[in-house]
Amino acid sequence: MALTGLQIQKLLPKTNCKECGSNTCLAFAMKLAGKKAELSECPYASDEAKAILGAASEPPVRLLSLGEAKIGGELYLYRHEKTFTNQTIFAVNINDTDDGVQDTLKLISDYVLERVGESLKIGAVAVTQTQDDPGKFIETVKMVASAGCPAIIRAKNADAAKDSAPLIKNTGGIIAGVTADSADSLAETAKDNGLILAVTGTTIDEIAGITAKLKEGGFNDILISLPANTLSQSFQFNTVARRAALGNVKQMGYTFIRFIDSCDTYDMLREGTNEVCKYGGVLVFPKLDIAVISTLMTLRQNIYTDPQKPIQMEPKVYKIGEPDENSNVWLTTNFSLTYFLVSGEIEGAGQNAWLLIPECEGLSVLTAWAAGKFGGEMIAKFVKEQGLDDTQKNKTMIIPGYVAQIKGDIEEGLPGWNILVGCQEASDIESFVNSTLK
């Protein structure tokens, strides 16, 4: 039977040292109970605690760090059960025979997709050895390491992997392509250099045997590369492995890394979509294709959004252009997608304006109104709290057309303000501006 947080706390040292990353031993115990931490994170855990808790306190899927990002640590099979937490990391492959490596690295480093308040980036670079001479491979690994991006070493053999591993020491990088034959020797290399091993095999059972052996030998920073030759196989294997992990099959309690081999746009999209939706931990693209990567970043952002807590903007007044005391005030909710649609349309209509965003728990306009979180009284109060009632000479506010019924309540709470009912859809804002405000 699973232990509660209070029961686990009794087995901890109760020093509240914070070295585990939690403020108190009780907080750490609650994480252990929720399988969001591992007992190994406590430097002062007693032998008794290790014996009683041990593997039982581990998350079903091993949590690892790749650079600054987290992978694994998931607790659910389906997103709607609660939420998925640690997003699939996107990486781009570079072969040791490629020209213009430095230029490619700069493009990868500079690429940022700004979407609904988040900055989305490429998280790692893989280096694949394609020729027998390891010199060019090591040179390419050096360039990736100097660029400051987490590296994934994909060497032809264990010797080349060992020679290149020190170049990315303690960066959270990955040694890929680890087999049953090379697992033992590369585990020592990974330990010495603070790296992760990505193991592979011809069957799931073979991979389970490798991970079990590595863990018994004291190495547990593992990813698994499942053997899949088709999209349907990948879908099936990922699902079977995740089910096994959540069913306490420790040998499969690791997240996945997948290398896409095809450079065809649609193949990359199909395989990438499958990995993002079905538990991929690290996804390596064969080349830098911004159209593919930006599309999958958008999908990933939606899959890894908490369904119980929409992406939200901070409640406050935002500037659109260069507004002043004579500019109009527009109103919408703090659901991020709504904010960016509305602000973009106002800016596109050539308006310098203030955009008022009250606290609505990230709900859309109609949903927030129906839930009683977007009413006239609270909006009037928020206007005063933000100082607009004192600073604005032009006291004109445009409210969403879907909630025209709150117009009277706002006017009652803000005497002297001119409340205009705007359009229902953000796409009609430019037409509304041209017909009503100009």
C-alpha cells in the first residue's frame, strides 16, 4: 500500500536542510508520495528509509535533465487525467560530414518562436558519425559543445563515443545508440562525464534487459530508443512501454528518444506528431526545417498545456502601440490566446490603445462571463485599481460584443465613461475601428 506524505516524513531526517530542493522535509515527503521526486535527492536519508521506501518512491517514469529542460517524470497515460508536465525536447541532427556546421548552429541557437506568451526554442543538437575516421566527428562535437547547446552523441562505435564524451562533460548530454554489447563500458563513461545513456535493441524485451542490468549496476540516467520501422509500430511500442512503466514495470520506466531518418516534410510531421502526442521525450529531426518544427512546437504547446489551467496573461493594462491619456481602452479576458488575437488585431488596425486584462482565471470571454468572473462590477473596480479612471481624459472603453449585457453595470460603476459594445470576433476589429472609431 502506498505511504502518505506524513508517513514518509517520519522516515526522513527532519533537518529541513533544503538540499533536496524543497523547503521542508514535509514538502519533500509530499513530493515522494506523489511520485514527483526520488529518495536519492535527500542526501541524509537513512538506511531504514532507503530500505522501506527505495524504489517505491521513484516516479514511474525517470525524471532527467537535458540542459535546463526536464524530461520524463510523467504520471499519467492520458493528458485529460490531469496533465502532461515535461515537454518533448526538439533536437536537430548534424552529420560529421555536413558543411556549414557553424552557420547551422547559429540558426538553431537564434531560432525562437513566440506564441501566446511563451518563447519556444530548439533544445538540443545531435551529432551523427557517418564515416569511419572519428576525427571529423570529434571536431563536430567540439563545435556543438562550444555553441552551448546540449549535445546528443550518435557515434558509430563505443570507442568514438568514449573519446567524444569528455567534450560535453556535465552538460546533461546524451550518448545514443547504446546496445547490450556496449552498455557496461559506456555506463562508466556516462558516470564519469555526467551524461545520459540512450539504449536501444531489436525488441522491447531486449531493451528491458539492458535497462535492468544498468540499474542493477548503479546507473539509472537512461532513455530508451524503441525499435520501430513504421508509424504504427512506433505508436504501439510507445503506448505499450508507457503502460508498462505506469504499471510499475521498472525496466520500462524511462522516457523515449526517437531519431527521425526521413527528410521528407510530411514524414517528419507524421512521425513528430506521433512522438509529441504519444510520450516522446527527445525528438531528433534529420535537418533544420523551420516549417516542420514550428508546426510541431504549436502542437506540443497545446498537448502540454494543463487542461485544468489555461495559459494566462498577467492581469494588468497592456500597451498597444504608443497610447496616451487620449487613447481608447479595450477590454478582454486574460486567456493568452484571446489576448494575442485581440492585441494583434488592434495593432493591425493602426490603433494606439490600452488593453485592459482583468483576472478571469484564463477563461475565454463567454466562459468567464458565464462563470461570473467577467462582470461589470468587477471590471469597473479593476479600472479604478489600475488608475485608468484618474489618468484617462478620453474615458472610452470598448467591450467584447459577446457580453454586451454588462455595459450597464460598467457604466454604473464608472460614471463619466463612454462604454461601447464592440464586435464579437477579433477578426472584425479592423472593420469596427473603421466604421465606429474613425
